[in-house]
Amino acid sequence: MCAVAGSVVVLLMLTAVTATAADEPAIAVPFPVGERLSYGVSWMGIHCGRMDILSFSEAQEDGKPVYRIVVFARTTKFFDGIYRVRTRLDSHFDPIRMTSVRYEEDSLEKKRHKHEVWLFDPTTGTVSRTKDGEIITIPGGVKRAYDPLAFIFRLREVATKDGSESVLALMTSKGAVETVARVTETRTIRTKMGRSPAMAVVPDPRDRMLFSKSGAMVVWVEKAEPRRPCRIEFDLSFGKLVANLTHVEQVDGPDALLEWAGWTEREERD
């Protein structure tokens, strides 16, 4: 049961990975920003946690824009007694060069604290990973890279119709893995926000390991704009984890983060 609650982190792709994308032409909007997406997370139909995804655009020191995707995830009070999880992820994406430039994870799993920072250098294609004070450099040789959160948001744009495919290369700590993101079906998905037609996008890595874990993931993307991920499913050897969209709010810039200071230590609000 400890592994079940801990795998909420896996569902959010909170493993030690970064993702590299095959070279693709730059586009005006890599993915939508300006929302707070709230999800309830369940295991085998039992509510075990929640997550909130905030996205917004802000200006860098040079005045150029950067897209931020910030995730807050936690287990419920009940699952805290089994395997307590508190996690914050922060993605920085350059929409002009179409690449992630920074990805940070700060998490607490049971009593184990984890802090990692991944930096991507578009000029050299290398990834620098800082963990426990140690810096590991992973050669990549690609011009554009997607961290896990940017990868999820990119699926909102590449999923267009049944049977459509986009080839991405996910780079784990062991190297890049070519992956096909394929739309397998379209059907109506029901969440607390109601029913909506959605497309199932399935990442299919060649080595059968998804984000350093065995299993299968499906991201259900709404067909209607702004094509939000309304459900995320992760099949594991010990059961299925499902994150269902429960609430959406519009946010305006980095001020949205002020409300969430200390969020991981607040009482469960479900």
C-alpha cells in the first residue's frame, strides 16, 4: 500500500527524468497557459490524493517570455498514514526556442526529502542534473528538450485526431528513448466538470519503460479548445491510478503562486 500512494508521484511523472523532443518547427503557441487545473487522484476507485497544475507566462530578465507550469501534489489525510506525499514541481519553458530550460522537483515521500534541479542548455544539447549536491551532466545533442510537465502540455497540441502520431524522444538518466505519442480512440469522458468528448493519447516507448517505470499511461485530452487534459490514467502492476479533472480557474501571471505558499503543509481541503 505504501507504493500505491507513492505512485501518485509516478502518475505526475515525478521521476528523475527529462524529455527530449525530436526537432520540430517552432510554432507561435507551444501549449496553452493561464489556468489552474485541479484533479482528484484515486487508486482502484479509492480517493488517495489531489494535484493542482498552475500555468502562466512571465518575463525573464531580458524581457523575453518564459512559460511556467507548476504542480502541487499531496496524499489525503488517510493515505498520509500509509505513505505521506508532498510534492512541488516547477517547469520553465522557452516558447521562442521551443525548449525547456529548467525543471525542479521538491518533494517529501514518507520521511524522505528529495530535491532535484535539471537545467537544459540549448546551445550544447546537454542536461545538467543536480541531486544531493552532486551535478551529473547528460549529453543529449538535441536542440529542443521537454521536461515532464512540458511534455504533458505538449500533448494538448500534437493530439489532433484518431490515429495521429507524434514522435518524441524521452531522455532518462540512461539516455534517450524514442517514443510515439499516438491517439488511439475518441470517446466521452465523465468528470466532476461534466461529460466531454476526449482523445486518448498513449506514449509508447520502444524499450517498454515509461518514465523509468514499467506500465502504461493514457492522457485523455478534450477535443474542444483549450484541449485540457481531463483525465490521466497510469496502469501499474499493483493497480490503476487515475487523476480526474475537478475544477478549472483562470490565473494571471506569477502572482497566482502567492496563494500557494505553504500549500503542501496546509490541511487537506477535499
